[in-house]
Amino acid sequence: MATLTIKNIPEPLVKRLKQQAAAHRRSLNFEVISYLEQMTHSVPVDAEALLARARVLRRIPKGIRLTDRLLHELKVVGRP
């Protein structure tokens, strides 16, 4: 089995990892391994379904020309 060294881990992160390890009744090492396994076993994305959803969400009503100025105005609407 390989050994991995990670340097310069922020102390607040180490503290949270230790708390999570204790809550799960695991060692810090096993907790980190568990997180790494979860992150690397992600579910594949259905690109076609994602694109179809994006196209539905970004439909522009006919007669409106989408410009940088309009996009900026829409982004700041309701912001203080």
C-alpha cells in the first residue's frame, strides 16, 4: 500500500477532520482515506441531459437581444 504525505494543512481543517473522525469512531488517517474514496467515486454526469436542462433554463424571449449591458443589469437587479 502506498504512503501519501500532505504538507501545510491548515489547523482549522485538521481540527474539523479530527472531530469528524471521532464522531465516526475512526482514526484520522482512516477518516481522510474515507473522504478521498468518496471524492474519487463520483457519479458520472450525463452530459446530454445536463445540456438539455441548461438550454431550457436559458431560453431568451423572442425580440430581446442579449448584450453584455443587459446581462450586467440583470445580474445586479435586487442587489444592494
